[in-house]
Amino acid sequence: MRHLLLALVLICGLAGAVHATGCPPAPDHDAALSALIAEAREATSEAEGRVLSDEMWALWADAPDARAQDLLDTGMARRESFDYDAAMTAFDALVAYCPDYAEGYNQRAFVHFLRADYTEALTQLARALELSPRHVGALTGQALSYHALGRNAEAALALRAALALNPWLGERHLLPVLEAAEKEI
């Protein structure tokens, strides 16, 4: 019954998106992101780095309007409860409504990654990075997707790019593994 209700809510959201005047631009957090990146580079502890990472995520997860935020939040909640179909429905609706909002693509990529569809995850991540080139989460997602496909040289490049923006990422410990794999090629 809950799934039926969720499906109806999402279908209504999709129908509403078709009739909407369009999604407004995503909030401009460029200056705030620049400041957080600078702070992350200067951080002296992992705890400090994690706080800054969380603040970056808050910026990327700040959707353009209430409808987009509801779709994002619904999709993330469904993904966290392992209901990937409902999550993808919400993220598809978000991308249809706000095609210039990077986080919609990043979240779709995450679901594809969790489903082990790494090639499609990379397609979604490429679009997210076109829209938001300093999206550390999307860069990290690229690194993990390339690694899952055995493309370790590309994974190392993506992870280095992410670490250049935020050296405190938990995935930083994967870099030596990727670099060792690069040398074996």
C-alpha cells in the first residue's frame, strides 16, 4: 500500500512537472563552495575535513525550488531504504523537471552504481560534472565507477581531481591501490 501511495505521489509530481512553467536555476553557491574548498585544503584534521565535506553536500543538495527539493528528498529516502525503483522514479522526475540541476544526475548515478550498472553511472556523472565541475561527490563517484570497471588509470585521475578539491575524502585511501594498479599496466 505504501508503494502504491508513493507511486501516485510521484506520478502526480511528474504530471505537475509537465504543466509547470519550468524549474528555476539552482541556487548559486559558487562563492560558498570556493570558500569550503579553500578551507578543506587548509584543514588540519579529519574531523574538520568531514564537517567541511558535509557543508559541501548541503550546497549540492539545495534544490532549485520546493518541488525539486521534495523530489530529491524523496529519492534519497527511497534509495536509503533500498527501494531503488522508487528512488529512480523520483530522480527521473527531478531531472525531467530540472534538467540543469547537477544533483539529479549525481543521484541517478548513485542508484546505477548501487545496481552495479557502472557504465550508466558514468554517463550520469559526466552530465553532473558538466553542470557542476567541482562536484566532489560526482568526481568520487566517477573514480569508484571506473575502479569497478577495472579502469584504474581513469579512476586514479578522477580521484586525484576530487582530492585536489577536498583532501579529506574517505576514498583517499583508495588512491595508493589505484596507483599500484596503474603501474601494473
